Amino acid sequence: MGNKRKFQQPDSYGEKASSKRCIIEDDGASKGNPRKAGAGVVLRDENGDVIRRITEGLGKATRNEAEYRALTRGLKCAQDNGFDNVRVRGDSYLVKNQKYNSEADAQANRGAYLRGEALLALLKSYIRMASRFIMFHTHLY
């Protein structure tokens, strides 16, 4: 996460000229499933400069809960800093393969089987936050 990376906008997406872009690099981890867990986020501007670093101890949580917690913290930070165009870089296939559309409740309910009510609440929060941005892209490292 230490290298500067230039923001690259996909050609196939339109955007407003006034769009404020950022990169969220996130990761969540757990020593077991569930066990002691943590989440980390780096928020960068479109030139790759670090705006904010966030770490959070989560107590007892699964790795999936930690991944979603990291991303929701990053999205909140991006929103608080006025960004409306977000690129997410992380290593979670679960997060990468999540759909972002008007069927947020159906998506969240589908995710309930992953690990009970705690994950369901995080998933709903994540989908709700992602829908607030003009552009939202996820990429695996």
C-alpha cells in the first residue's frame, strides 16, 4: 500500500466533469473464523497521495465481517471528504463479486447465509453506502 498509484478511469463509464475521485485500499483479517480481527484502510486522492489511514480492532469477528468493515470505513471516509467517484482496491473476492444495484435488499438477504446477522447488517450498510457514489469500481490486488 505504500506506492503511489495513478487513478485510471475506465473508458466505458461516463462521469460528471466536477467528479471528485479517490482510491480506497482496504483489508480485513481475522486470526480465526471467528476470532480476534482487525480492519485497515488507506484513502488516496486520484494522484495516489495519502489522505487518511484508518485502523480498527474489531474484537471477535469473521474474516468476511472484517473485509466489509474495512470497506464501509473507507466509504464513510471518502464520503466525509467529499469524494463521489471511488475505486476500491482490495483482496476480497467476496467484496469484488458483490453486485451494486437497486436490488440492495435482495443482495443483502442473499449474503445472509455467509455468517449470520452481523454480516447481513454489514452487507446492507455496505450496499447502501456504495449506492451514494456516482462511480464505484472494485479491483483485486
